[in-house]
Amino acid sequence: MLIRFKKTMEKIAMGLLSFTTEEKDIKKLQETIKIYSENQEDVLFLWKEHEDMIGAIGIHVDDDLKRLTIQHVSVNPSHRDNGIGQQMVQALCQRYDAYEVVGNQLTDDFLSKCK
């Protein structure tokens, strides 16, 4: 289930995002979390199964173009290869059903596998 990121989830979100290659540096992680905390168009969701947060997916929402750009996708390594990333993308597509969903340079390859 997708849950919208809240400030109280910061450590969990940083931990999940740290599993991506571009977010290994603590300062970079802090900057990324700050962007998701302060910008209305940038939204971070966490994926919860049972009682555990096991994934994160970050998006940029362009309401004018009705476009959703997936910026980050991260799944806890112990839960990979179970389709969690695809489930997160599908849940976003349902939530933003009137929007075109696209990837960026980091997520485009993954997104093409989900279609």
C-alpha cells in the first residue's frame, strides 16, 4: 500500500532511498528528502506491506501537462525480485489515472519494464 511521506518517516525514507546508487551520500539524501518535504510538486511515497515499509517511489507532478515523472524507485534488497517496484508504479498509475506516467534518466529503463 502506498503511503504519502511525512516528516516523521524521514529516517525510514532515507534508509530506503539509500539503496539506490545515486543516493549513497548522506548530504545527497538529506537534499532529496528536503525537496520532497518542501516542494508540492515533488511527492515521495513509501510502500508498506504488513507492518514494514519496504519501498519508496518519488515523483514529480506536473498538473498543467498532466504528467507524472517517476524520479526514484527503491526497494529494500531483501524484498527485491518480488514485483514490489511494479506494484508501486501500478498504484501510482491508479492514483493519478488522468496523468501520463514517464520516467527520468534514472528510472526510464525500469518503467519500460513495468509496461
